[in-house]
Amino acid sequence: MKTKKEKTEIPENIPIITPEMMEKTAVEIAKRRAGRKQSKLKGIKDIKCSSCGNDTMSYAQDLAFDVVLTGERIVISNLTGLKCSKCGEVTFDANSTKIIEKYTADRAGGGYELKISAVGGGKIGVYFPKDILRVMEINKSEKAILTPLSKRKMIIELLNSTE
């Protein structure tokens, strides 16, 4: 059992975000927002959502676009558009769509289909395609961390990678 005096060591590969870094980021976001054209959707409230049909879509300026293309995760934050408060459906405005296209236009959709199979003892397993094993140099003795992002998304990070 650890006492209050003992300090937990932070591994070297985890970046530490300082207050100065947070302030610098806040200033950069403010500059970007100031330079943007005003969204034509600003002020829209309670319009019909195309997904759930409820009148719960309203303007939002804190949206994020998250996609994996060619094996790389791309997250673009601080976008504007409409968001449904009921089902979470998001529609980006013209300015945000241009920003998304700027970072994703030349990248092909990636990803490999995996089969989930029964292993035994109430456990299931996943078989990785040979291309992934070869390119990433994954061996059966390696360990990984599985991080759930949502009910339908997860990240697998190799611990003993030969980078």
C-alpha cells in the first residue's frame, strides 16, 4: 500500500502538458476562430435532425471530426456546424468541411476487416491480416493494450514493438 509521501513515477513516453502549453493552445485557437468567416448556421436552434427526426439540432462550435485513414488517426477539433442533442448526429458547415477536406482529401480510406472467433473458455479472439503482421512486425509473444473509445471503436497499442 502506498503512502501519501510516495510519488508515482510517470513513464518517460507520456507527455506532460504544462499550464504554459495550455495557454499557448488557447491563444492559437482564439486566433484561428478570429480569422474564420462567420458560420451561416450560427444561431440556428431546434431544427429537425435527419437521423432521429426530432427537432433537436442546433448550432455548435466545439465539434470534432475523427477518422482513421491509411492507418493514421486524424482528429480535427474546434469545428462548427449542427449537432443533435438527442442522437449526437453532426453536420459540419462549409468552413469546417473545407478544413476537413484539406487534411483528408489525398488520403485513402484505410482499415482491414478482422474476423472475431471463439477461442474457448468463454473467450473470443481476433485474427490479424498477414499484411499487418508483416508491416508492423508483430509476433505472437508481444503484448498490447486495448483501449475502448466507444461501443464500436477501440485502439490497440503494442507494448513490445520493434520500432
